[in-house]
Amino acid sequence: MFLVATAAIAFGWLAWKCVRDPTINFLPRDARAEWIIFPAALDARSHRVATMDTTFWRTFTLDSQPRSARLFVRAAKRLELKINGDTLQVSPRNWKQMSTLDVSSFLRSDANTIEARVFNDNAPPALWLALTADSSTLRTDGEWESSLGGSSWRNCALASVPRYPGPGNLLAGGEKTFDVLPKVWRTWIAFGIFAALLTFAATKWLERLTAKPNGAGIEFSRRQLFVLLGLCSIAWLILFSNNAKMLPFHYGYDFKDHVAYIKYIQERKALPLPNEGFEMFQPPLYYALSAGFLSMCGLSVNDDAAVIVLRSLTMIFGIANFIFVFLSLRLLFPGRLALQLIGLLIAAFLPMQLYLSHYVTNETLA
């Protein structure tokens, strides 16, 4: 019972915060009307740099001058309201609180217009409005029109209706495995057969090596080492050249911040303090090497060719990683060729290792 009571209290407090706290971007529901927004595409990015504004507009007709008219309105988060061109004062302390206005003197028989301009600095501007004029009613719904920052007028979307990202949206993700399976199943089968044959050949080769006299302590010869590491490196170069031409030029985890660190070292010939940038707290080895290579090539981070140099450098670090892993395995597992080979393949073709080595990032040296 104690746990149930605690959970109920916690849930009640959270619900109260969502309904009352103006710092939480939650739209309290009321059955008399719907919250409406501009039908923009889903956007996961923050927009605190500038306040966004949306103008909501609706015309309606009254048969006669109303004797009484009550307007209930709230907006996320600041509202400028006009009826038939006349401005109404709406300034609640909390944007989630309902404002009630007597608007009978602003309405007239025949056509009427309501225009609400809503401002918001960290969420889509939203409007909730309900008007009762004698026996006539008007509520915010999908029939309203809206314009975001002066854009073309479009019918509003209901905030309560889930929106889903479409193709090309950052939130939509990439291709789905089952969607592309009909296109790639032949390639997968070919690679599967090739991998099986390669595994079989490697197993037989290792069996022949260890079957020799004193095979228990045998090691890869220098020639075999060069062949193994050379094949893995060539495979990396092929993958890198194939993927690099399809990647956006300025792209990657915190790309701008990594480049800013390199630029700082290259221009000032000094290391930054941790509070001088988002990534300035990172160990300086990668950034110092990158700045040095760019200077040797006569480039700065502002040159387009600098991205190619920096990505190539990251690829070299990735190749060096699996080489050092393999050499370490030779020390840890002397004479155990199968373990050394398996460790090399895992280190060389771990998907995340391959992925990170395509970008301007310090992760490969972290």
C-alpha cells in the first residue's frame, strides 16, 4: 500500500506540474475546443535563438449583433488578439490559465474576423479558443488557417493528433531492413557464401600450420603478417573510398566543435582551456596531430580540402587501431593463431569502428 500511495502521489504531482507549470511545454486539454498549431514538419532541433510566431485566423458570420458574447482563450505562450481589427488585452500571468473576455462590443452582425498572433521561444506556437455569442459558438479546430512567420496560409493541425515524420525528415531514420531486403537478398547470399568459403579456407590453413612439427608454438611469419594486415588495410581503403563520396561533406558527431578545436591550435599555436568551447576539454593528441597535418599540407580548416585530409587521418588512426590490437593479441596469446586471427577480424571490421573512422572525430584516438 505504501508503494501504491507513493506512486499515486508522484503521479499526481507530475500531473499537477504538467497542467499548471508554465515552464513545461504541456498543453492542458479542455473538451470545449482543441489546441491548434501550424502544420509544420516535425523538427527535433531547438529554436531558442529567436522567438517563433504563428498567426491564426478565422472568419465567421453572425445573424445579428449579439447581446452577450464570452470568449475563453489561452495560448502557448504569448498572445496578441484582434477581433475585427480591434486589439484585445490578454496578458495572464500563466499562459496555461484561461482568460475570459466579454467581446460583445467587438462583434457585429454579418462577417467577423478573429486574428490571434502567438509567440513561443522553445516550442511550436499553439492556440486554444472558444467563443459563445448568444446561441452561436466558435472553437479552434482544423478549419482555422495559420501562417508561421509570414508563410503561406494553411489549415491548422490539431495538437492532439499524432504527427509522424515523413521521408527525408531527420526523425524518420534511414532505410528499414525489411524494406530493402527484396533489393539486397541476392547480394547477402553472395556475401554469405563468400564468408563461408573464406572461413573454411582459413580453418584449413590454420590446421595445416598447427599440424607441423612443434606446431603448438608456431607463429605467423613476417610475410604472413604483412599479407593479413595488408588485406585488412586494403579492405578499409575500399570501404572508405566507397562511402566517402556519398557522405555529406561537413558531417559527423559534433563536427563543428572538433574543427573549432583544430582551428584554435592551428591559429594560436596553443592549447585551449576547457571552457573555451564545447569540445575543448578533450585530450589534445588528435587535435594537435590534425592541426600539424593541415599545416604541413598548407591548408586551414576553412578549406574544403581540409575535410578530406582530416577524414583520411581518422581512417589512418582506425587502421593503426586494429594493427595494434593484433600485435597485442600476439603477445597475449602466443602460438594461438586462431585467437589472434579472430581478434584481428573483430578489431578490423567492428561496425562502429568502421563508422567512426569516416568522420572528423577524436573517438578513434580516445
